[in-house]
Amino acid sequence: MTNRIPNPSVRRAGLLAPIYHQESGIPPVPLLLEARRIRFAARLKSLDLAHPLAQRTAPTPIVRAIKRSCQVRGGGFKTRLERTALLLPDCPRPTLIQASDTAAAALQTKNKDESAADFLKWLEGISPDELVVYSDGSQLPGGATGYGYVVHQNSVTICEGSGRLGPAEVLDAEAAGALEGLRAAVNIPDASDNPIVVCLDNLAAATCLRGTASDSSQSAFIKFQEIAAAHGSIHVRWIPGHTDIPGNEQADSLAKAGCALPEPPDAKPTLAYIRRVAKKQAKEAFQAWWQEHMPEKYKELKLEATTGCPKELSIPRPAFHHLLAARSSHGDFADYHERFNHVGARITCSCGRRKTPDHLFYCRKVGPRHRMRLTPSPAAAINQAVGRDFDKFIQMAKASSFFSRICMPSPLNGEW
């Protein structure tokens, strides 16, 4: 068996692999598999307790009549399924319920301004005895989630409240706020027979309150529906947020105040929070991998890795080709051709200068009206134009016909 020296072009292509992952928005296969594993762990948390996979990942119950050492399965060995379930913390499991097939009227039929005007007009014509509950959920940038509610009767505040949730999302806070607001309205003395209208500005939460409960905070949605059914005269109405509706603005302030309260010590994360953590972990893993494998050239461009579709993929392929070449320095450039000894390659531009990745910004044949101001410094301006503001590079090359008339590509032949 003979040792073969890899082809230089193949070796260089291996060094460019991180660039391909970053530019396409597709992480390496190990990261993709780990991301799918984490998403499957989130899926396991959403299964009903009667599901076979939920039973297989449930902790073994401790029977006090039997020695504890004899109750550990397989000497403490955990299966691959059990190890996957441990990737994410436990949360309240939803139950398998029958989906609601009742056809309900649409909650939103007009734009925000028209909906706000209709609501204020409706508010003026309701009975003085009717109770209106405004609820809202809020989440601070740090992740603190809270809810607030206020009960109005004849445009007068009867009661209000706020609270803090554990690790949760805005949808969970909206459900908690609506439930607590309804409880407060039902418990008002001499108001048990009055109609109650619950108003909130989250369309998804309002839909779940009237129909099939969401699997996240499912118990709150179901409890709300039970109270509404027992009362008999409770309606849910969607209102547009941030449209100067007094009750909604008051509930929003209370929800923000609820975020500042201490987190409940025994609060478990919600299913919506678990799902967001699963997505966040996959994204952060790709970003950490990119920071470790990022080529030196890309460090100057300050480009980040994203698991979504990069904006660069929306531009035409010929223009994207020139952009990738300028970013990676692998393309129709003098240094590149000389490194691989490309016979017959054209290493100079029609202006007489050597082809370089940044030659577009210095070529004297590019008209003054197409040039870009290289401020505050040439290097910083070029890195910005080739990196995050790549539209400037694309527009400048297209307007000046740089790659088709000024700096023509090298002829393709059998040598390279």
C-alpha cells in the first residue's frame, strides 16, 4: 500500500468547509444530528403520560418494601432514549384531549385601528353591570415572564392583580393572566350573574381560550373553559394591543410589574419554554462551532452563523459567486492562480493591476459615480461592504459592469 499525497485543491477545499456551512446556513452533520436529538427530547416532554415513550422515560417508582439497590434497573444503566429525555428539564405534560370542532366566529376581522375603534364604540354601549376583564402577559429581555389583569365595571376599576411565572413564554403568561382575571371577576360579590367579557391582545391565546387548549399551559386553558362553562355568560374578545385602550394599557403595566416579582420557588418550566430552549441550544451550538472554526479572513468580516436561510442566498448566483470569492480569497485572483500554477490564467485586470479580492474598490476603470467612499478607513469600509452590507458590493459590481467588461474572468482550459 502506497501513501498518496492529497491533491492541493482537495486539501484547500477541506479548509473551506467551514465557509460552506456558514454561507449556506446548514450546520455540520454532527451538529444537525444533535439538534434533531434535542428537538426529539422536547417532543418527549409533550407526550401524554399514557404514551409508551413517556412511560419508558419515566423515572422508576421507589417501593419502600424492596431494597433500593435492587430497584435500580440494570445497575443504573440508562438507555439512549432515557439519556435523550434528560437533555431537557421536566415540565407539566399535556393530556390527550379531543380537539374542539365547534365553529367559532373570527376574533379579528379588521386591522388594528379599525378594531380599536369598534371596541371603544362597543364599550360605550354595554350595560353598566357588565364586567370587562383586561389581561396581558409580558416577558423581559432577561427571560422573566409575568402577567397582569384588571377588572372594570362601568369603566371603573374593581380589582387588579399581577404575578410572576417560572421559566415560561408570553403565551403561558397570557393564559395565566386570563385565568386569574376571570377568577377575580367571578369572586366579586353580587356579580356572579353579571355578564363577563375577557379581553386580551394575544390572538393565539384568545383562540385557545375559546377552542382547543394549547399543549403548553394546557391546565390553565382548560380551567378557564371550565369556569366559563359553569358561569354560563362569559365571552372572550380580542383587542389590538398598544392602541390606547385604557384597560389594556393598565393590564400591560401590571404584567410588566409582575415580571419584577420574585420567581415562584416550585415553578416548573412550561412546554413552550422547553421548545424554545431546544431551538436556542441548536443555534448556540452552531455559533460556537463557527467561532472555533472561522477562517482568519472571515474574522475581519464579522459574519455570524445562522441556522436560518442567509440573506445572501437570495441574490443571483453569478453575483453570489463573486461575493464568495471576495470573502474567501478563493477565486479568479492573481495569488490564487500563482499558488496552484494555473497555466494561461489572466492574473491582471484590464486596468493593468493584479487581480485581488478588493480590486473592485480600487480599479481606476470604475467610474467615479459608481465608486464607494472608503471611510472611516479603507479596510473597515471594504470589510463592511463585503460582509454585512454585501448589497453595496453587489450594486457596485452590477452598476459598473466590473466582472463582465472591466475585470474579465480568465479563460477556462484543461490546465485549471
